[in-house]
Amino acid sequence: MTATLDRPAGVLTVLRRTPTPVRCLLGGVLVNQLGALVQTFMVLYLAFRGFSAGQAGTAIAAYSVGSVVGVLVGGELIHRVGPRGTITVAMLGSAAILAVLPLLSRPSTFGVLTVAMLLAGLATQSYRPAAAVLLSDLMPDDMRVMGFSMMRIALNIGAALSPLIAAGLILLDWNLLLWFDAATALFYAILARWLLPDLRTGREAPGAVVRVGTGTRTGYGILLRDTRFWFFLASTLISAVIYVQFNVVLPLKISTEGHSTGLYSGVLVTASIVLILCELKITASVVRRPAHVAATAGTVLMAVGAASFGVSGGSAVALVACTVVFVFGTMINGPTMFAYPATFPAPVNARYISAHQATFGLGMAAGPLVGVAAWVGLGNGVWWLCGGLGLVAAWCARLGMKPPRQTP
């Protein structure tokens, strides 16, 4: 089952046909991402409040663990309170926890702070499966991949603007970082409660059974027995580990080669501009191909881009060119792979979506550890390792997504 049709919609057609609830959903995602400052600035915030580097790292690790668990919890909540209810509950919980974090940010209350950070990660990320389910349910089938591309653009715009907002807030008061994050979460909760539809049709109760042939399987049982989907998850995990090296190992490489931090900032700006300006157009072309072809080709191109960092030498121009190749790879495979779990039947797709997003979050959490260790051990050879792993990820994507597959 794929998200492609013979006559996919173009960019302008998609923008015109996008339902109003989807616009509200994407607006909420954008606003929430504008305030997503915890993972980016929490280490600096805790250092300002007198914590050691080790304590700050532990707090961020707790947040990352909570994020992975939160995506799985969010997938289960969808079957209990529906996608709209899940977003509302998750964002209200996130707002409440983030609002009190400044009160706990003292070295004497480090243990309580660590627990609060874990809960903050859990609440903040548990909305993601619900947003994906709503997007999938509300968008026409021929525009589903384009819808996920628009969500990625909303996230990227928020990620590009949030550091500028943070810089202004820090000048006034460091605590405003967390309170602004809480305010954006509260805004998203209110928007979800009043403007998003309550879609629960076609979703079974927890522990629901889906018939397959002459037997029955629970939603989780189907996922565990779906070996093709495990190949897809393997591709997601490896790709996430490779992707995060753009933010972890690349700045180390640039610094080691004697360049200023301005070059890395320029690389980040280039990546953001390319993503924001080109992704919808790229996706409009990609959906003309079968999903497994787009995912495989994009992952191969991402692998080539990663490996090319290893032969870029000390040239700033080469680094920017490698970045463009790398980003084009993520634009080709990203929307298709994020849309793929939503193509499963309604009684189980929330769990497929949450499994995919939890796997992606796990890769993003483990990626820095893997990247730094590989950089210490291999130096510039880490990029060749990323290239090789990228080809493995492409092979897994092809095995996991190529039809025909036995639909649960």
C-alpha cells in the first residue's frame, strides 16, 4: 500500500485543496516549534543557573528518554481519547511542566529537575503521532505525502526562527525561554481543542483485534509480526543516526579544519533555505514514483552527500555543495517515509506511526554518542562510515516498502 497515485497533485493544487483543519494543524505545529527551545538551549540555561556540565548532560538525556517514550504513549492515547484529545492533553501537560521548570532549576533540586525533564520530554513529544494521524485522515489520499512535506516545512521554519526568538528572550530573562515554550504549548492545546475535528471513526478501543485471513491479531501483534515494517524501521533508525551527524560531527570537522563558526552558520542557513524553498516542489515530483523508489533513491543520495563531506577537504564551497546534496536526499526520502506508516488501516496505523516516530527519535538520541565516538576513532573517516550505513539504510527501505506487501 503506497501513498502515490498515477496523477499526483501539484504544489498549487495542494495548497488550494488543503482543508482548513489541516491549515490549523500546521499552524499549531509551527507555533509550537517556535517555542521548542528546551533541547537547544537547556544546557546553556542550566549552566547559567549553576549546574555542572555533567548535570546538564544528564538532564538533557532524561528529556531525550522521555521523548522516545512519549511518542509511544502518544500512539496509545490516540486509541483512548482520539487524535485531537491526545494533542490537547499532551500540550497542556507540556505547558504545565515547562512553566514550573524554572522553580526546579537549582542544584539542590537536581533529582526533581531530572524527573521533570523526563516528564517534559514525554509530554512534549507525545503529540507527534496524533498530528500525523490527523494529517493522514484529513488530507486526500493523493496529497498525503505532500501534507507531510508541508508539516516538515512548518517544523523547519520554526526551527530556523526559534534561535532568533531565544536570543531576544535571553537578553531579558533566561527564564523566559521556558515560559515562552510553555506559552506556545498552551496555545497549541487551545487551538487543537477548539479548531481541530474530533476524528475517532475507524479506530478500535485499546487491545482491539484486526482480522487477518481466518485468524485475529491485536494491533501490536500485527506490528511485531510485520517483518517488512521492521526493515523500514531499521532504515529509519540508521537514517536518523546519519542525519544527526550534520549537527554533531560536521561542526567538529569545520572547527578542526580551522574555519570559523560563521561557516557552520552559513551551512545551516543554506540547508534551511533549500528545505523551505524546494521541498514542496521536490515532493510534487517524487510522488509520481512508487514510495519505495523515492525512499531508496533519497536515502542513497543522502548517503552520497554524507560521504562527500569526507572528501571536501578544507574548501568552504565544497562543504556547501555537499550540504545541498545531503539536503536534497532528505527532501526526497523524508516526506515519503514519514507518510508511509499512515497508509496502514485505521485500527492500527496510530501504533505504526508511533513506532516509526519513536524509532526516529531513538536514532536522533543515539546519533550524537555514535557520531562523537566515530569521530574520535576514525576522524574524517566517519563520513565514509555514514555513506556505507546510508546504503544499508537504502537497502532496508527498499525491502521494507516495496510492494506487494500483505496488508494486515
